[in-house]
Amino acid sequence: MYTQAMDLAPKEERKAVRTVEEAELEARFEARIDAGDFIEAKDWMPEHYRRTLVRQISQHAHSEIVGMLPEGNWVTRAPTLKRKAILLAKIQDEGGHGLYLYAAAETLGTSRDQMVDALHAGKAKYSSIFNYPTLNWADVGTIGWLVDGAAIMNQVPLTRCSYAPYARAMVRICREESFHQRQGFDSLLVMMKEGTDAQRALVQDAVNRWWWPSLMMFGPPDAESPNSAQSTRWGIKRLSNDTLRQKFVDACAEQAQVLGVTLPDPDLKWNAERGHWDFGPIDWAEFWRVVGGHGPCNKERLAARVKAWDDGAWVREAALAHARKQAAKEQAAKEQAA
């Protein structure tokens, strides 16, 4: 569902090349990047490139899994059977996205258990957007419209990421996310066009609360994103945070007019000279506060994730036991046939 600008880690120093062979390998790697080639899991790559990908893909996977929680609270309270079925399918999709991404990260030599342990220990991040509460049904539609919309804006360029396993995973994820965004928009449109005054007020309230956190999903300004330049150089990142954020604002400003909602930004206005919508300053102090673990729901989200993991231990153990049993049967059959 949700990737955020993944350059929140401290700027890393690249390891000095120590041998002629390493220098030649890095030169060939850089040449492939310059040529627009995809890098496969078995190809040689600089260690810093590998670490950057592990951090980004694992954070993306964590975001998909944790992102199931805010909307999961509303499955039993959906207003109609149709909306309940849509929401269930969406949450299931997000779980699948997380699994695709964990699998992509595992091709880089990091185990899923290591990634999950890092998340549960607070060493790994997930998108800050999921540390806000979903207070009413309109929040679910607003998440679909704004949060999934921001995710799509972030993720479509990742289908051209230089690391092939990540790019391939993103192709399917983006197709499914496009449905989620349209479903969210449709849900809000029904409430705004066919609902009561009270329902329209709920939609406006939800938009007021989710607009600015959605803009923060693109990460800090380019000037404050220390790892962006190298990620762009390597083709991991295709567009800058500020470029993606502007594209998102341009799209949402038009969509808000169709919905009949007001985006909560008094500075939002069309700039004919730039050909873009101008928008007001973002409260980056809030962004860093939430990223630092002090948002409205940080502790609740992580505690729920840890509990779910612990409660599911017996399922993982049973699956492993079954796999071992099947492997033993297959080995015995081979030995008997020989």
C-alpha cells in the first residue's frame, strides 16, 4: 500500500574500494546503471546499494503489513455488505503486498525473521501515515483516496527501479493499489453526493485530518533528504520527494473539486506561470515527531503488530513441521526408488 520516501536513515559512508577487482566490478556495475539495465539478485552489486535496498524494501513491506491495522478496525462496522467485501479484499491485498516485498528483500540476503525482528525492536521504520487513528467510516474512504493515491504516486516510478526483483513486485502492487484508490474515491463520492449533511461533514473532517499527513508520505524536502542523491544515481529512486509531492497536489486539487470537498490549505491556489498548484508549508516538526515514535498511535500499532506475530507463532511452527514431514517423505521415496 504504502511506501514513504525511504531515506530516513542517517547518511551512510560508502566503503572505500580496496582491490583492483572490486574497482573493476564497481565500474561494470555503474556502467550497467548508466545503460538503464536491471540488476538481478545474483549480479554483483556494491554493499551500500544492497543495504539501501534492504532498508527501503523492508520498510515498504512493514508499511504494507502495519497498514492493514487502521482499516481493519472498520471491517465489522462497514455500512453495507458491498463495502465490507471491498474492505476485506483490500486488506487481504495489503497483506499480499507485504509478502511480495519481504520476498524481494530476501533475495538480498536478509531473512524475513531479521526484518521482522528489526521492526518489533523499533530499529526499522514503517510509513508514518499509519500512526494516525481512523475515527469514522469516512476515514476509510479518505485513506483510499489520499493515502493510496500518495502511495501510487510514490510507487509507479518504482516499477522502473534498477533492482529487478523489487521492480517486478511493484508492477502487480501498483495495479492493485489503483483499484484501492478508485474504491476510496467512490466511497467518498457516494457520501458527498447521496449522503446526509452529517455524512458530508464526516468526509470533510476526515479530509482535514488526513491531507497534511498524506503530503508527508513523500518524505522530507529534497534538501533534507541525505540519501536521495545516491538512490537516484543508482536508479533506485526515479523522482525526487518534492517532484512527487507536487504531482500529488496537482492531482488532488482537481479531484477535490469533483468530490465537493475543501482541502485544508488556505494557500492552495493555481499558479498559471508554473502550471502547478501552489500549496502551504508543511509542519515538518510533526512529521519528525511521528517518525520518532511520538505520533497518536505509534505504540498501539507496534504493540498490535507484535501481538499478532506472537499469536501466529503456532501457525508458523505447524507450517515448518509440515514442510519437514513432506521433505522427509519425498526423500524416503527417492531412496526407495533408487
